[in-house]
Amino acid sequence: MAKVCDITGKRPRVGNNVSHANNKTKRRFYPNLHKKSFYVPEEDAWITLRVSTKALKTINKKGITAVLKEAQDNGMIVIK
């Protein structure tokens, strides 16, 4: 399963481990993803999303329906 946030589209980033001797080896920075269920009152249904902590804060601030509409407009999710 891809490590991608369903709302924000955050993906793993690539960087370097840097040792004390300044040796560099490749590493990945993963987003802080959580599987979370949300209740959508307009649909009268529960949906499960993999969201980053930033997306959780956005959902708490704006509400799930507004965030889902924004994500659909940006092409991140497809709502049937």
C-alpha cells in the first residue's frame, strides 16, 4: 500500500543520512499517516481514510465535508 495521505497528497520524501564523518547514505522521510474513520452526516455513512496529522488538524478546523469537497476539487479523491 502506498504511503500517501488521502487528503493532502503527502508522499515520502528522499534525503540523506549524514554521519559524523559526513558520509551520506540515502534514506526516506515518511509522512505521519493514520487510518481514521470519519462520519459524514450528509451521506449518513462512515468513511475510512489514511490521513496525515496535518490533514487531521485541517478536518478538525474546517469539518469533514468541506475538506472532502476541497480534496475532490484538487483531484486527490474521487467521491461517487
